[in-house]
Amino acid sequence: MYDVLYLDRASHARVIAAGLGRASAVTIARAEARRRRVGRMFLAGSEPPGGELVVIVDSQRKAA
């Protein structure tokens, strides 16, 4: 499961969507990045670069 987040210039995170499958997370991240005119990336334990981003991260929500 994945979450889609928006990181502003100060790296404050805002959840756009949570608990999604991979394909849904990618679709939402692409659309949101295009709408906001910002970059997007999948974080694999790395530190995100500065600036505004839409990111896809592993969901912290546990499956029931």
C-alpha cells in the first residue's frame, strides 16, 4: 500500500491520498504533479531534494 504526499518548499507534508495500490498511487501522483506544476518521485528511503514535490511513499497504514 502507498500514500501520495505533497511536500511544499519547507518540506511540510500534506497527504493527498492514503492506502492505495501502486497503479492508483502512480495515477494520482502524476495528475496532482501536473496540476500543481511540480515534480514527482517515488521515495525509496532517500532524502527528497528541495522544492515542491508530489511523492509516493510506503503507506504507514496496516492492512486489516
